[in-house]
Amino acid sequence: MTSRIPLSRFLNRRERLRRRIWHLMEAAGVLTFPLDVFGKVPNFIGAERAAELLAQQIEFEQAKVIFVSPDHVLRRVRELVLERGKILAISLPQPLIRQGKPKLLQITERKTIKAATNVDNFLRYGQPLSQPVDLAVLSSVVVDRKGNRLTPRKEFGDKYWHMLLESGFAHKGTKIATIVHPLQFADDLAKWITEEDVKADLIVTPEEVIRGGGERNGVCPKGD
């Protein structure tokens, strides 16, 4: 964060960026459950298509353990992790963590995948995470084509990524991916992020894949 920018202005600008995206998506009619999107990660029409495209990428294919944050928009990603025979790493909801339950779990269920990937069933199907994470799929509210991203949090950073770091399950080779709707892009977030706002190595929309630095590595043609 640049010291020349007052903290209040810095935080307000970040919040305005998020609100702009929420308003745009609501006005465009691209949201799906939950429709009350303000203050949350948007779940959008086409998220399943983006999840399928993510699963075709080498970062996903080569990963043995994949962490996926517990957001509605990433439900299909969680299913694909298990369908492809990988270990799904997840975080329990905060109320359960406050009760003393493990913060991070791993799921290897292969028969009842839809049930196992439902947040309400994480504790039923999960065991304490015991292996390092190769790929972390994190949700975003705003991104740019260089991998910069903002979450819904008014605080800095991504709580799930920092949870992995603090628990020792993220390593130097751990890649970060996110899936977004095309309306979630901003021109340049560099001025409005901090070192705590972890960048994505891979950004996937329903139609394209963008790797860190803005390189466009693949397009999924409409209708496929």
C-alpha cells in the first residue's frame, strides 16, 4: 500500500470496487443462488462451465491435493476434485472452528460426491488435513488480468490462503486459481492491493483462461 494514499481513502476505494461489481452483476441478471450478493462472493450463471475449464488445466490435472474454499460458486470445482480421484481439502465454517473442530479437513469420498461437497456435510465426510496442498482454488469478487484480486473482506488478504500458510499446508509450489464472471474484471488493481492480498496464478472464466501477468493461455469456444 502506498503511504501517500490515506488509509480511509484506500479502504473506501476497495469497497467501491467491490460494490461496482455486485451492482453490475445484479443489473446484468447473471447471478444465481444466493441472489443476495452484496458482501458475499458472487455465484454466477456459467460457474459450472468455468469449473470444467479449470479442471482441464495442467495445474489441476497434476495436483494431488486441491483446496477449494467453501463458496457456492465453487461447488462444481469441489465435485470435480473428487470425480478426478484427487484429495479435496476444505475449511470448516467459522462457527464449527470456534467450537474447537479442525480448521482444515480432507475429503476422499468417491460414491456420494454431491453430498460430500456440500458445506453442511464437510464434518461428516472429512478427516483432518494431513497433506500439503498443490493447488488452492479461492473465490474472488474483483480481479484484474495480472492476477490481482479482492475478496469480500473489508480486511486485507484472503483468510483461507492465510489459514493454509499458518497451518503449514501451503508450500512454494502451491498454485492459486480463481473462477470469475467476465463482469468481475477491473482494469488494474495494483494500486488498491497490499502484500496480504494474494494473487492468482490462474484466472478462469466460462470462456477463457488467463495466467499470471495477463497471458491468455486458452479459450473455450462458445457452445462447447
